[in-house]
Amino acid sequence: MAQDGWIRGAEIAAVLVVVLLAVIAFRRARRGPDLGTPAERATFDTLHTASLAAPPLRDGLTPEGAQKAVRHLRTLLGTPAVALADGSRLLAWDGEGAHHRHQALRHAEGVLRTGRAGVLDAAQIDGDQACEVLDCPLRSAVVAPLTSGDAVVGALIAYGGAVSAGLVRATGEVAMWVSTQIELAELDRSRTRAIEAEVRALRAQISPHFVYNSLAAIASFVRTDPERARELLLEFADFTRYAFRAGGEFTTLADELRNIERYLVLEQARFGDRLHVRLRVAPEVLPVAVPYLSVQPLVENAVQHGLQSKEGPGHITLGAADSGSEALIWVEDDGVGSDPALIARVLAGESGDSVGLGNVDSRLRQVFGDRYGLVVETAEGAGTKVSFRVPKYAPGVHAGPPSP
């Protein structure tokens, strides 16, 4: 979790640095060509080119991403041609001397096998067949490994004329930067897999008692009120369809609230006048993207742990408010409450006694950072309020298709 927060912070910091440098460069350009030293301009150009190459590489070392990034890598190195290869194929080529591209994987073989950078001369580039192009600009190459963790996953090949020490160092540094992007892509995939696993775990926590009680409540109306039984059965079908949908890890707050309404209709059929619900939702936050199944478990927790064992009627308030660049969401009940120490253990992953609280807290922190976890206010006999904040706009957070 801390690692994911560090990654998110690093991504945001990198974006801010690139934006700041772009603004500075733009202002300098507007003031005229006489401002800024050549070294500063070279720095700006390098950072801008790197920022263009990064997004395609953040999907990993794929042919599509490599093809989009390779021309920017060639700009960084300033060589006639650059190639990217993985362990089995040439992924991308950019520049002159394309008649050598079918030999690129052979050029990378040594580096892929040993993980050590190398330099090739004209004879090694040409191989058994001498180059038929008399003025071919590719007379040498620097080959550097691309790594992910301890594994060599590919090679960066910079082709040119005479090899210089500067080109060897530059190729090595660019290869290290590309390797960092590949590792970040793998961490992104790991984080996505972890979130998907937690959603599957949350689905598995859908209480069998809730399913049984819902069906029992529906059955009780079959003879006395067939129309209501039909409506409840449709609500149950829609609720389970949403819970097991395959529409991505985010949804809109409006869509999440729609499913909560289905859940509460089913629970009210069982509790009758004992369950009272109040909504306090600001319309402007309804389109905000939230992690899928992030609010419904909090409502379920309020019903199952707050009101079920309470004598007499119980009240649940579900709220969402506009808070500047964020949306504030909360679920409050006047039930039996809980021991704050127990809730602390739940959020720390040391106890599974509360439905979904630890799961939701973990996913919020993974997606938005540690500042965006659950805040639980409770005491035995004093009810419970669970709240959290989400940014209205966050990189990579987009709502999936709406529920039926």
C-alpha cells in the first residue's frame, strides 16, 4: 500500500515537473530567442522529448508502445537509427538504414543473453553478408539492456557512424530511463491486479444471509402482494447484476447510489418500519468517479452491524457533498456502534469482523493515496459515521459503463 502511494506521488510529481518546465520554456520563448542559455534550452528540449516518450512506455514493452516511443528515443540520442527489441522479436525501428532492421534481433542477442551493454562494429552489424549500401550510415551500434527488476526484458540499440564514449554513456542512461518506465508499467499492472482481487473478495463477501433473507422477503409477498414480489425480484436481479458486472474498477457516484437504492429496497422489505433512510446528496457530485462497490459496503455495514441488533427503529443517513476539488461522502447510522479499537484493527487488516470496511479503505488508498482512506467515528452505543473523500478528477480514474 505504501509502495502504491509512493508510485502515485512520484507520478504526480513527475507531471508537475514537466508542466512547470513547459511553462517556463513557453514564457522564455515568448520573450524572445535571446533569453535562456543553450544549456537551458537543451535541458528543456530533453525533458520535453522524454515526456513524449513516457506515456507509450507506461503500457509496458509492447510493439504499439515501442513504435510510438522509438522516434522520441532517437531524438534523445541524436543517432541515425534506433531499434527496440524484446527477447524474441524486433519491436520498433526508427531512422535510416532500414535494410538492417531484419538483423536487429541478432545485434541484441549478446546483450539479451548476458545483460551487459556492448558495442558492435561494422562487421558485426553486417554479419555474413556485407552491406550493399556504399554510403550506409550504420557502421557501428551501442546495445544496452532493458530490465524489469532483475530480468532482462529487451534491448535498446543506437546505430551510428563512429562510436564515441558519450554515445555509450547516453545510450546506457536512456536504456535505464526506459527500464524505469517498464517497471512502473509492471507496478501499475500489479496494482490493478491487486484491486481486481480485492473486488472479487468483496463480491465473495456478499452475505449469504442477505441473499436468503431477500428471497425470503420476496417469497412472503408472492401470495399477499404479487406485484410487490415481482418488483422486489427485479430489484434483486439488478442488484446482483451490478455486483458481478465486468465494467471496470470505477463507476459514477450516481451509479453506485442507484445500486444502493436497490439494496435498501430489499432490506426495507425485510425490516419494514424498523429501517429509515435519509439521502443528502448534492447533485453536482453525482458524476464524480468512485471505486466500484465503495459506498454500498458501507451502507451494508451500517445495516448489518449497526441496526440489525438494535431494538426499535434505526436511521441511516447517506450523504455526498461538494468540497471544492473533492467530493465528501459519508454513511451514518444511529445503531449500536462499535469499539474504536476494533475498527482500527479492521482498517489495519487485522480483523474481518466488519463487512467490507477494510477492503474499501485499502482500495481508496491504493487509487488516490493514503490521504483518502476511510474515517470512522464510532463508540459503543453511539452509532457510527464512516466518511471518505475522493478527488473530482484524478489521473487514470474514469467511470466504466453504467449499470443496467
